[in-house]
Amino acid sequence: MTGEFATKRLQLAIYLHATGHLQFLRTEPGGDSKLWFVFCDDQHAGPQLELDFDRGAVVAARNIFSSQTYLRRQMSGAENQNNGASKNVGNPR
């Protein structure tokens, strides 16, 4: 069974995607007009990575910007899918 780490924090999701520490899997509706960003986390490293992020972990700016663009597209795709406008959310990184 594979472990997963999920967050509703866009900035944390961008950090996790930009560093490549966890593989992005999908977005899911959060039930409160926010989305869950779901990552593969077989080693259960998510909570420690979140703490590292909160402590000011450093990531190259170009990685942050490309991950932000990618995840915002995933958000748009998920919102469109919820509205019935699109079925294609995109390919994970």
C-alpha cells in the first residue's frame, strides 16, 4: 500500500513539487472550495518536509515558478472538471 501526503496549502504544494521530494499525484476537491494537493509519500516524510518548509527551506526560484505554473494549471483543470467542462487534468511531473 502506498502512502500519501495531502495539503490544502498551495505554497507548501509548490515547495514539495519544486524540490521533487514527493511526487505529485493529483488534486482532489476539499469540500470547502479549496483543493487537496496529493503527493506520493511512501516514506511518510510529508510532515517533516512541511516543517522544513515552515522553517524557511530554500528552493531555486526557477523551480518555484515552474511548479507554481504547473500546479495552478492542475487547479484550473480540477475546477473545470468539477464544473463538467474538462476531463483532462494533465500529466504529473
